Amino acid sequence: MSGKKPEQKDGSLKRQLSPMHVWAIAFGCVIGWGSFINPGKKFLPNSGVAGTAIAMVLGALVMVIIAFSYAYMVPKYPKAGGEFTFTRMCFGKHAAFICGWFLVVAYLTNVPMNSTAIGLIVDGLDGGADILKFGFHYTVAGFDIYMGEMLLAMAVLLLFGYLNIIGVKKAGFVQTILSSLLVLCVFVLAISALFSAKAKGINMKPVWGFDKKAAMAAGATTQSLDPFAHRGASGVLSAILATFAIAPWAYVGFDAIPQAAEEFNFSFKKVSFIMIIAILFGCFVYSSNNTVAAAALENWPDRVMAGEWVLLVAAEELLGGFGKVLIGVGVSCAVLSGIMGFYLASSRLMYSMSRDGYLPAWFGRVDGRYGTPKNAMLFCIAASLSGPILGREALGWFVDMSAIGASIGYFFTCASTLVTARRFKDGTAFLNAMARTGVAFSVAFMVLQLIPIPGLSGVHFGRESYIMLAVWIAIGLAFYAVQWKHFGKGD
């Protein structure tokens, strides 16, 4: 069964996705706003150029290891739902609900996360005109949120939600264009930095990042930053782990592929190749953008502490006005492809959970005309509108929620691979080693995210993220109670 082209069945989701569409969905999910905005917000201060590069390469390696489990499981259970379906077949209803519910938050938080970056894109490109800063405004965590920014972000969310409703093939076509443009923009910027005299290795210091909070409190500048730079074994380890801990968020999206398994029009044998290519492209984009941002600017720490969009400033330094346009196009494609891809992944997951009785039947209804899970999409659209309301300071909270949700999904997928390989007696020694390694790393990610470890700063959740996690668990318990009859029937 694993090598055959999937067949279309009446009443099921339509099989309209080509290998290129699926790569674009996975890559578009992996690379969102974070690869363009986080160099200044998180990566450079927390980990520097060296720490970020090492963390991203290690993260990509771990994701490739985990991807082997996905490649094995998709042909075994080629249904929408991916990890949720794997867990249900191997560990039963209760574990499947836990896996599915946390995967929903891993995917769905990335939609509002990307939407909040839309206002930042316009602010960075409008030359100080503040064209979106009109109408009423209020403050969340010290950041002003304007009606203009909210309206634009909400309009984009509604438009791309509609595209997902009217047909996955149309969505896949748009996703392919966006992802291709994104890759082109990143390559042009990287090549420009490589051949520009303005990009220098000495500019990358401090290569392991610095204590941003302490440096700002002391009024430090780039020239007086040395006392606050991460150094020594503890400092270097913290620098690497600060970014490595969020690798599940950084690479979440390659695992969106199984969510659309019922809509593939090609052989499942291609799944592992598509996943690995999406992960490797993602690793390149994260590392390249972060390195270019530091190499092109002599005083990047000053700009980080001033809250500037560091990569945009670096691109303008290298290429002038064209650099600004290049970043504008690239980050717009990243944001829009992320919204499109995660809409698809989260709606298909909720559709699958509803179809199997884990969520109310309303979520599982397929549109008779377009063959898409319309009601699940409507819920995803409604939930995503929280992003523009909470504003860009919520970005970090959404990152944490996505990271823990993805880690749980990876854990269950690798554990399910071990169970399934034992059940079918077709698992190789290599597959078993990869699955066991994936389980170990998934647990390590969860520990780093949830448990404060003495000596490691900037790695675990912040207070707001713990609160959001508690709220999400409470909502999940409410759905669990509503569907109690289903869970009481036994596995």
C-alpha cells in the first residue's frame, strides 16, 4: 500500500495536492515571520550568530530524525489527522485526544502569530509614515495596538481562510507561488551579503549573544557590551539551548504533511524526501537571515536594544532601497504562506478529530461544493482573529505554545512508530534507532520548555506562556467533558 497512489473515495476530501504543493505547504509553515523578525527579537541577543547557527543545524538534524518516523507512519495510516491518527491507533482514545489537542495549538497559534507580523511589516516599509496607526488604540504588555493594524491583519486572515474553504488546490497553487518567491528573496540577500564589502565577520561579535535585559538596564552600547556578552561553558550552553529549545516551533510545519494525507494525488513514497527538503530549506533560511543581519551591521546590538527591525536595516545597508523591497516581499510571502499552511493543517486535524468522535460533529462537516472541512476552517478563522487583538507582544507567547504542542506531537509520532513497527514486524534497526532518538529529544524539548533549570537563562516559558498553557488545557478539558460518552466507550 505504501507505494501506491492514493485512491479517491466518495464523500472524502478531494485528492488535489501535488508533490510541489505539499512541499510548499510544509516549507511555508516552517518559514514564517520568525525567520525575518526573530534575528533581532530573539536569535541574536539570546544566541548570537554562532549559537543560532549551531542550534538551527542541531534542530534540523533532530527534525530529520523525527521525519523518518512520519515517513513510516503516513503510509500505514494515510488519513487526515497525522499524529493524532497514529496515536489513536497505537495508544487509544485518551492519549490521542491529548496529542490532537496539543497539535491543534501547535498549528493554530502560528496563524495569529503570523498575522501580528503584518503591521510590523508595514511599519518597517512605510518610512515612518505610520499609515496603519489610525483609529482607536490600546496597550497590551507595553505595546500600542491600533485599529488600522487590526483591520489589515483581520482582512488577511479572512481572505486566506476563504481561499482554504473554496478549495485546497487553489490554496496549494497560491502556496507554491509564495514559497518560491520566499526562497528567491532569501537567496538573493545571502548572495548579496557574500559579495558585499559591507558584510564583515568582525561585525558578528558577540557571536554567542548577550544579556539584553542587563545591558539595557546598564545603558550599555555596542562598544561597552563586553561585560554582558555570553561567555564560558555556561554562557555558550545557554546561548545554544535558548534557540535549540524552540526548534519544535522553528521547524513545525514539515509535520503538516500528514494532515493532508487524504488529499495527496501522488505516492506516499515521496513523503520522506519532501519532508527532509522542507527542513533543510528551513535551516538555511533561519541561519542565513540571522547571519546576514549581524554581518552587515557594525552596531547590531544597539539596534537590537532599540527594538529596530534588524534584518530590514541590514538589507537596506547592503542593497539600498532594493534591499528594503526584497525583505518586504520575502517576509510578506513568509507570513502569508504560514497563514495558508497552518490554516490547512489545523483545520484538517480538527476535522479528523471530529470525524472520529473526539470533537463535536460540527467540526467534521465537509462542504458539499468544495470538498473542504468548512466548519473547522471557520473555527480556525475565528480563533486566529485573537492575534491582531493581542498585538505583536504576544508573538513570544505563541512561539512557546507552538513549541510545546509540536514537541508533544513529535513524541507521540516516534512512540507510535516503535509500537507499529513491533506490531507489523517490518521495522528496521535504523528505523527503531531513529524513533527512539526522536522520543528522547521530544522529552528533552518538553523539559527545556517547561522546567526552569538553574544556570540556563532564557530557555523556559515566561509567565504569560504558562498562563496560556493553563487556559488551553482548561478548554481541552471542556471539550473532553462534552465528548465524554465517546471516551467512555473504551478503546
